[in-house]
Amino acid sequence: NCFAACLKEEDVKMMARCIAMDADCAAICQLAAGVMARDSAHAKAVCALCADICKACGDECAKHTATHCQACAKACHACAAACLAMTH
């Protein structure tokens, strides 16, 4: 959602890092969900990486005042915490 909304902002160039982080975050979250569903031996490693990427995405989104960025930041930070919990 944030990715698509950022593309509609007037200064898309200013949102470039946010857009890139949104794409990375969505991709790793999809992968993490899949490895957990399959009970993969790599699930903990993927979840640890997912936590790092979600935190980075949340930190980047938090820098922008747009409502969609603020909502994304909250969701990403919550996801990072959930993924980190999966690694223990």
C-alpha cells in the first residue's frame, strides 16, 4: 500500500528510498510467510533477516509525514518484533 501511495506523491524522487524499502520488505515478508508455512529448516534465518529489513523499512517510512508512510512504519515495526520472536 505504501509503495503504491508513494508513487502517487508529487515528489516521487524524494520517496525513492521508501519505495525501494517497501519493495524489499514486501518480498521478504512473502518469503518468510512461505518458509514458516512449510516449517522450513531455514525459517529462523529468514525471519531474522525479515526482522532486520522490516525494521529498516519502518525506520525509513517513519521519516516521512504522509499518512501511508506513518501507517507503514507502525506495521513494519510490529512485523519486525513478530519476526524477531520467531527466531527464539
